[in-house]
Amino acid sequence: MIQAKNLHKYYDQLHVLKGVDLHIKQGEIVSIVGASGAGKTTLLQILGTLDQPTVENGIELRINNEDILTMNDKTLSKFRNLNLGFIFQFHQLLPEFTALENVCIPAFIANKSKQETETEAKKLLTYLGLSHRINHKPNELSGGEQQRVAVARALINKPAIIFADEPSGNLDTASAENLHQLFFKLRDELGQTFVIVTHNEELANMADRKLVMVDGQISN
């Protein structure tokens, strides 16, 4: 599903990733933990194709058997839109749009039909317990509800992989626990792969595998 070899990342003289190798299988939930500055978010952004690794000998990044490093910007954007979903600590919903409209945006970018997209978005929002909030704007929703809308948005194009960066970092304990359980439910029912950067020990330990980053490398 994801195969990475010798991933490096420099920001000027700062060497953030120092030769990361990893292999993540389909349907696996993998957590990435470590101290601030260890390179967790940088790794997640590179695996999610939001950032480029620094070119080094022996570098490799394949997702779904596709060679990510040979794609041009247009091809990569299309691949990302159709195959990858993203959930961030700050839900990044557009305030002027309703929950339904926010969820539909990635599908509209992929040129999917309005009717088909709205039907799928309503189905997802209902699945996530938000059928009564479909026409509400983000400022009318609780933090947990906003994050579930963000989850629905991440799922709308039926991506193979979900990347989550501190997804429960802004939530109260009950909402965080609900979100964590939801990830496992989605994996069991829809077969998605999850890669989750988190400081939440409970979530990290629930994962099938926990990767610990230390100073730009995976230590285990």
C-alpha cells in the first residue's frame, strides 16, 4: 500500500528526515508518535504527497503500486484527490458553506456529478450521526461535529488511505474517544488504511502498529 525507502528532507541546513524506510499494508492502522520536532508531520506530509522529499540516492515512494516521485504536479494532484484523504487537527472547513457543501468539495474537484455527490455526502453524514446537521454551517456545530464533517469530507472520494495529523488534538475526551473508535469502524467496514500522527497515547496504542520517531528516523 505504502512503500518508502531512504526518505530525507532538508529545509535549508536543517535535516528533518534522515533516511526513513517504512512499509504500510492495506487496511492497516499505523500511528506515528514522537517528541515535537522529531519529523512526524513532515513524514506524514511527504507520504501524503503534500510535500516533496529531498532527492537522494536510493529514494523510493510508492503508493498503491504507483511511483509518486515520477509524477508531474497535475498527475499528482489528481492521484491525491482520488486516492488519499486528509484529516487535520484544525478541521479547515469553509465557514461560508454548509456541512453538506463542505463534504462535497473534493468530489466536485474530481468532476463527479452533483446529484451523485450529494447523495454520497448525505449517506456519509448520516453514517457519522450528522443527518440532522446537514444544512448547518461550521459555526453552528460543536467541535466534535465539525471534525466528523471533516472525516466525511476525507471519505467522499472513497480514498484508499486516510492521513490524519493530530485528528483529536482539539477535541474533548468524549469526542476524541468517539473519533478514535470511528477510525477502527471505518477500517473494518470500508477497508481503509490509516496513517495517524498523534500525541494521544490511547489512540497510538490502539493502532495495529506504533512507529516511534526520534530525530528524523523511525526508531523501532
